[in-house]
Amino acid sequence: MHALHKAGLKASQLEKVQQFIAFTSVSDKEAIRRLRKTNWSLETAVNSFFDANGKEALFVSKETCDVRQLHSIFEKYKDDDQDIIGIDGTMQFCEDLGLEPTQIEFLVLSHHLGSERMAEFTQSGFVEGWLKLRCDTLDKMKNAISTFRQWMDDDEAHFKEIYLYAFKFGKQAGQKSLSLEAAVELWRLLLQGRFEHLDLWIKFIEEQHGKAISRDTWNLLLDFSKQADTELSNHDAEGAWPVLIDEFVEYARAQPK
């Protein structure tokens, strides 16, 4: 911040530099360069940056979202000692949104706000995510969240994004695999009504496997859930399935009818 003051910027320009950095994670010098190039138009500079980097433009204009309002909301919930919304802030944020952290909507929201760890949100992820969702008030956020479930039902590609993200969302920091307990909880949340053999799969996993779940197994179970018929007669044991899925098919076929 001291370096920015030395650059001789006005207070309004300093604010735009900070916002640009929050959206893009570039250096102070690069943020100033890009904003000067656009005559200090934050909207134009941010959109130009994301267009140049092959990302979706954010269109951060006053007509769509009040960026300062989003920063104010973030400040309300962030930790006192670090620039993130941690567990306590997340719980309060959820309460104010009328959202339970155990709901599938919280998982979807975490994905859109770029959360790398459960119940933790960075300022850049929070602001950028809500900008893309065009929300700058709690009421708008509540309305957006109410559409998440239908959005996944209507858009299979979006559901797959959420499913794949859930592995990262659920695993503990520093761990490569997802704990069995977390995997079961997330499968019940995501695949209920989508995977005919879900209950039997969970019974098999808990009784026969009893260990953490690898990313490969997690990812490919979604494909398996879409292909498996009622009798599992169409399963190709020579296909590129994880061993655990092949073992499940054998287990399922051996069950009493």
C-alpha cells in the first residue's frame, strides 16, 4: 500500500487499483499500468484483462453490480486477523442467507466463489464470484442461491463441474484422497435420485472397502452412475474402470434377488 501512495495516486484511483488486484491477482505496477491505459475505467480494464487471458469478462459496471458493496459485505464477515472469511464468518454468512452448510446449495456456492477449502473464502474469489452471478446485496444472493438446484438439474455440464469440485471441497488440506465419511456424505448429497445403485454402493464401500476414496474413483463413479443399468448387465469389466468399481459390480451381482 505504501508503494501505491508513492505512485502519487488519488484516493479514488487507489481504490480502483485495490479492486483490480482483488479481481486479477496482478502486481501493483501491472494494475496501475492497465488502469492508466483505460483512463482509470475499472470496468474496461478488468474486462480487457479477462478477455486477453481467455476468461469470461466480468462486466463490472455500476448498472450490473456495485463492487464497493461487495467489498463491504466481504468485510462484514471476514476474520479479524486475516483477509479471508473463515469458519465463523461463513456460519454467520450462511445464517444471514438462510442457508445450511449441509445443503447442496452451499457446495454450489463454494464452487462459484472459488473456495479452495471448506468454509473459507478469499476476497478475490468472493467478489469475482458474486460479480459473475450479478449479485451485490444479500437479497440478490438469496435469489441466486434459490436457483442453484434447478440449474444443476437443467444443465448436466454444470452438475458435472460441481461433482468434480466436490472432491476438492471435501478433502482435508494436504490429503490426496477423500475420507470415506466425507465421500459418503457428498455422494448422498449429489447422487440421490441420480444413481440407481447408490445405497448398495455405499453399503459396499463401507463394508468391503472401508478406506479413503481416490480422485480417480470419485470422478469415474459419475460416469458409471450414468451408464449402469438395473442389473449391471452392461458393465464392461475390460473397460478402464477403477478396480473398486469392478469389485462393486461383482458384489452387486452376488446379492440375493
